[in-house]
Amino acid sequence: MGIELGALHWMYVLFIAFIIGFMIMRRDTSILCILGIFLLSLTATSSLSHSVSAVFSSFIYAITELLPTILIISIIVSMSKVLMATGINESMISPFARLIKTPALAYWVIGLVMMTISYFFWPSPAVALLGAVLLPVAIRVGLPAIGVAVAMNLFGHGVALSGDFVIQAAPKITADAAGLPVHEVVQASVPLVIVMGVVTTLSAFYFLKQDMKHNRIHVQPTMLTNSSSVQSTPLSSSIRRALAIIVPLFFAIDVWAMFTLHLQGGDATALVGGTALFILVVVSLIAHKGKGLEQTTSYLIEGLQFGFKVFGPVIPIAAFFYLGDAGFTTIIGDFLPKGSHGLVNDLGVALASTVPLTAQVATVTITALGAITGLDGSGFSGISLVGSVSHLFASALGSGAATLTALGQIAAIWVGGGTLIPWALIPAAAICGVSPFELARRNLKPVAIGLVVTTTVAMFLV
């Protein structure tokens, strides 16, 4: 099962190390990523013109992959602008403001609600549903926007997505690759998901509270709410209260439709986005009357400007990391070694084939393999490899196939699905108006602690 690593693989590893180092030092990585794309293409093709073109093509590829997320964030922001300008947002959050009284309560309530919705509809539409309503409540009771982003991200893209107990897309992929029934992988993942979730969310909450206590982070208006372009357009109290009921009702109907029509992932996100657009149009026409047509366009422009402003720094790094998977062939061409499954997966296979095999080594290797395959920011692209390697390890050990498969799935999705790769956690970061890179840095220590503890627990279950 070994694979020979070539110059492309080692260059990719070297640039990943540099990028991670720059992120830790809080330095921008855009130039480094552009250079990495150019040199990878030059090494593969030996063509200067092709390599220069590949940089531009990689940006197109990254934007295409990220466009659905950019659009849903932009539309939600556009809708939020008109809700804030008309005062409907204030009326909407007043019931929640009476229930959520402290930062701690805000963190756990937002996180648990996010997890619950994400189990049924996946995290991206859940972020869109919750962010516009609960973010102002959390800010009001003293939880910083970065704390809201952490809660939504860890509970949604971490706990809910890594277990995927309801939709079961992730366990189906890993179970098929490992040659196991899906229910065995789901059952084996339950204790590991619980351990990972409890350790990570508690650790993140502890670090957050410590930073707040020592004034290392402050509660302040977010990028979304701190906009001078939002001008007050008052409505009568009766109309405002009516719309404050109708808007959440529309989203509640979305939830019902998702459940009854079995809409998940992109389909669910599209439903939320379309609903937000209709809300934007209707509220804008009611509030601005004769100028409603022009104001609707203005709100859309503001939302799109916000979306691309947030995603702008992420596109170069996403373009580089997409080269680790299917993006390489699409952007540069068919220049990988024969039998290659992509740079990231090749590195994972090489790691798995060079370690001595014991239960302890197997669990550590599967966790590392899952984390490596998650570096492309998908979380799902490498879990079939995790399943197949888990099957091989379990055959050698004589047991533990389901546990190893579940462990690799958890590691891959927590890293790439994701809580550590900046463009994977952009939905939560953008809705909360915080930097995705800052959110990734804040998640790093809790997620690392969680992976260590979960891997240790898995050693006793294999």
C-alpha cells in the first residue's frame, strides 16, 4: 500500500509548513500561496507560461468552489442590513434577550441549538438561520462575536458534522471504504464524538473566559453591525412587530420544508438563501416605498461587497490547498505520478505504510491521516481513504475496524470540515463579522486537545 513520494509531494509539504508557520505568526500568507501554486505548476509542467496561467486558473477554481458560500453569506448580510435599518432586528431578538442573560448561557445555548439544527440540515444553512437572530443577543449580554463564531463552528462543523448521525453521509462513505455496515461505524463513533465534543467545547469556553477575564478580547460591534451605511428607516410599531413575527416564521417554514422534503447541504442552503432574498425585497419595498427598487439593489451591493471583502484574503490560500486534491488535475493538468490519488491522499497513504503496527500506533496514525486528508478544506474528500486504511489496520490487529474508521472520520472532518482550515469555517466567521484566520487560531488549541484526548480514548476501544 506504499507510494513513492516525488518532488511535488515534498514541495507541497514544505509550503504547508511555511503557511502554517506564517499563520501562527499572524502574518498574511497570500503571496506565499501564490508562489506555491506557481512553483508546483512549474515543477510539474516545466512551462513558465503554463505556470503563470495556473495561478489565475487556481483563483477561478477556488472562487467557483466557494461561490455558493459567498452568495449565501452576502444575501444574509443584505437581509440583515434592511432588518437593522428598519428596527425589525431589535423586535426579533427581544424574546431571546429575555432568555439569554449571561455570556456563558449565550455560548452554550447558541452552540447546542446550532448542533441540533446541523444534525438535520448540516451546518452551513444552520449558521445562516441562527447568526442573524442570535448574534445581536449574544453581543448584548457580553459574549464577543468571536465567542459566537467559536460556538457555532465547534458545535456545528465539529460535533454535528463529524458524527453525522441523522443524514449519515460521512459514516456511509467511511463504512463503505472499510467494508463495514453503516450502523457499526455510527455506533463506534458515538463515544468518540461525545469525548471530542465535550473536551473541545469545554476547552474553548475556558480559554474564551480567561481571555475575557484578562481583557485580551473585548465585546465590540462586529463588521456586520458596525456599518455607517446602515441608516435608520423607522416603521410603525405595529408593522415592525408584525414583520418581526413573519421573518422568523418564514425561516421556521424553511426548517419544516427541509425536514419534509429531505433537503440537506446545498439544497437546504439554497432554500434559506432564496427565503432571505424574498424577505429583503418585501421589507425594502415596505420600508422605502417609492425608493424600494433602488434600495433593494443598494442592500444587495452592500452584502456582496461584504462577502467578497471577507472571502478575499481566503481565495489565494484556498486555491493552493485545492491543489492537494482534485484541483491539481483541473488547474495544472494530468502531471501527477501514475496511481496517485492526489497530493494529500498520497501523503496519507505514505504515512500509513511506513509505521510499525500496534493498537496505539494505529490510532495515532489514523488520527494523523484523517487530519492530513482534511487539509484540503473539504473534510469529506479523504474519509474514504481513512476507511480503507482502517480496514487494513484492523485486519492486521484482528479487531477495531469500526473504532478506527470512526476516529479517522472525526479527525478529518474536525480539521477540514471544518474548524481549522480558514475557508471551511468562513460561514460562521462571516456571519459573526470576525476574521476566519483569527477563528482558526482560536480553535487550534481546543481542537488539538480534543484530538489528543479522543485518540487516547480510542486506544482503549480498539
